[in-house]
Amino acid sequence: MIAAMALWALLSVGGQNLHFYIYGSHSCSHCVMLEAELRSKFADSAITFYPIEDSANLSNFLKLKDITGIPVIPMTAVFLRDTLRVVRGASFAFEDVLPFVKLAEDSDCVVILWSQAELLRDTTEIKALQTLFLSGRTEQQRDAHRR
């Protein structure tokens, strides 16, 4: 019960401070379902989708794969108050990631979720991950660049 209350507090208070950066493809059903689920719970401004069909995004994804060991899309970063807290490979239920956001915040680290949960404390790697998740190109940016 206490854990559920802590999660609810994080969601209610921190929900406005969460941002999701997703590397994926609109032809991937898992990517589409994840994006739809997050958009049903959060404002559009809290979700950034980077299509890997864009060569710059594919390049970023491959670098992310090298750092995290996550070889699949969607690959999602969860930022809390502008700080990277969780990187999750594959589709997920938002509620399942919340405890890891809290753990990362309490431990001042990043949690990598793939085949197991891994705590990342290397500041150089964390900065590299943050940069890659913040530097992708959205479809609107890609389309504006083509004009």
C-alpha cells in the first residue's frame, strides 16, 4: 500500500515533470502502441518521437544501442525534471516504469531496463545518453529541413 501511494505521489506531482523521448518507427506496432498509450496519459508536449527512418535518428539509435546494450525499438528515455532517469527497450506499461524512475532519482543514477535492470552511474555515459536522446529529429523537423 505504501509503495502504491509513493507511486501515485510521483505520478501526481511529477507527472507534469516527466518527458518521454522515443526512438522508434511508425511502421512498428509496438512503437505505435507505446506512443498512443503515453499520449493517452500525458500532454503531447511530454512526448517526443524520433522516427528511425531518418538517417540521423538511426545513427543516434545505433549509438544508444552501443551504450545501453538495448538492440530494439521502441527505445524510450524517461526524463524527470529535465534529468534522464530511465532508458527502456521495448514496449512497456507506464506504471511498470514508475518504480524505476523513483529508484533512479533516489540513487542519482540512470536505470537501464532491458533483459535486467542495470544502474548506470558513469557520468560520461549518462551525458552521452542525454545528448543522444535530446538531439534526435522529429518528423516536423525532418520535413522542414527538406523544404
